[in-house]
Amino acid sequence: MSAADLSRLRVVFASPRRLPKARELDGRVVVLDIAFASEGLGKGFRKTTGKFITQLGDRLARWVDHHDHPAHPEFADDPRFVLATKAEHGACPEMIDEELVRDTGPVDTVVAHFDLDGLYAAVKWILGGREPYPGADDDARAVDTRIGPVGPEATAIDKALRAHYRDEVLKQRIIRYLVEGLKPGPEREAIAKAAADYDRMAARSVAIADSYAVEGELAVVSVPGGAGDFDKTELLLLGQKLATVAVVVDGGNVSIAAPFDSGLNFVDLLDLGGGMPTRVNVPRKRLDDSLAKIRAALDARSSSASESVEPSE
């Protein structure tokens, strides 16, 4: 597949709980970086992901994803599904290679997650399993795990997407920019402008972070009404500089995050039934229960670490 195929191939952006209608997707479909819907939130797997898979039927050519989910074993014998855990693959693009794209055959639609990881996966598929630039896979992994350095192209694109994650036109421009070889022009200018908007949002996140309340390895902040535009990912990362676990309460939603290498698994701990182990969202009504379980897990981890330390001679 070449860059010339971009005009023919349709790229649709989605999330685990906001999937497109199968009947509105053209021809053979590839799904990239879309996690199976969590069992503990919303309608769950059967009424969302499972329904979508059934409706696509034979038109589903391949599903590639790297998010933990208890339903993965059900698809182990279906070659269309290339599934891994976050620990096995920190990002989706590294799971895609030329052989996989070639063996899948021609497709008409790519359904991809709307973050950098998903867009990079879509671009790599369009390019026949090749990176849009050297080190793109490493950039996607670093952005998705927040571990390691991120190159300048991915830094700008990540900022642009975080500032304008609902902007479908911007996402398509980013796809075109990457597929066509990172050329100067209107696409690059649009990315730079959107990235500048992020810098202003990040400054607001820093101001909100001053209100974090830290208790041991737990940092919690409630976003005040009328806080303006801020970046939740940045706010969570700022919280992780203060404690192992950062919790952001924003209206009816609670976001919880810990470093990728923390060893914590909120999906299991909070019985969410799928997702990214170290970053999850729960309804506001589950805040107290979630905090209690997290505190218990942190206490247990601390006790275990203390017991494993050999006494000095």
C-alpha cells in the first residue's frame, strides 16, 4: 500500500465505548489500537465491542490491539485478531509489520483510536507496515507509556492531538502529513498551531496542580468549576511527580494514573474488566471505593517491599 492509496482508503477514528456503526463502514475493515470495552464500565464488552464484531462479520479483516482484557482468550483461535497486553507491547504500531499487512490483503476502511498511538498505527498500515519516519514506533511507545524520550515530530503531534482531540479534520491532516513524508506546508503548520494551543492548556494544568492533596503515595485533586481549558494527561503527570498514583476528579468523572512501570494494575484492582492497567477512568460515585482499594494496594506493596529488604550486617 502506498501514499497514493490514502485517497481511496477511509480512516475512521473511534474509542472503545464510541465505535462507529458497522453498516456505515466501507468494505473490508481493519481495527487498530481499539481496546475491547471494559466490563466494569458502561455497557460492557458484549453490548459494544462484541456487537460491533458480530455486525462486521466477514468484513472484519484484522483487529490489532495491545490493551488488557479478559475476553482476549476467546479470540485466540481467530487469526483475524492480533491481541496483546500493554506489558507485551507498549504501543500498537510495533505490532504491525509488512508481513501482517500483506497477509491481511486489501482493505477499504481503517478504524483507529484517536490518540497518537492509534494514528501512528493507521499510518503504518497505510504505508504497508513501514514507519512514516525512522523511530516512529519508538515515539509511539514513549508517548503511550510516558517512558523514554520522544522525538520532535511526535512531540508536536501529541500536543496537537491533546489540545484538539475532537478535531476530525486535524486528525486527517496529521495522517496525510505522516503518509506523505512530513513535508513542509499547511499540514505541518496546522499541527504547529494546534501544539501552541496545548502549551497554553499545559500552563493551566500547572496552576490546577497546585491544589493536589498528597497522602503518602496518593495525590488527589478536584478540578474547580470554570477551570477553563487544561490537559488532563499533563495534570495526571504532574500528580505523579508528587506521588505514585495521581487522581483527578473532574465533574462526574475520575481519572486515575500511575507510571507504566509502577507494577500497579487498576483494571484488576477496581474490577474494570479491560483497558490500560495504569490509567483508568471511573464514575464519580466510585471515587471513595476506588481510593480505599488503591490505598490498600499501596500499603500492601509498601509492606511487601519492607519485608524483602535484607537487614544490614
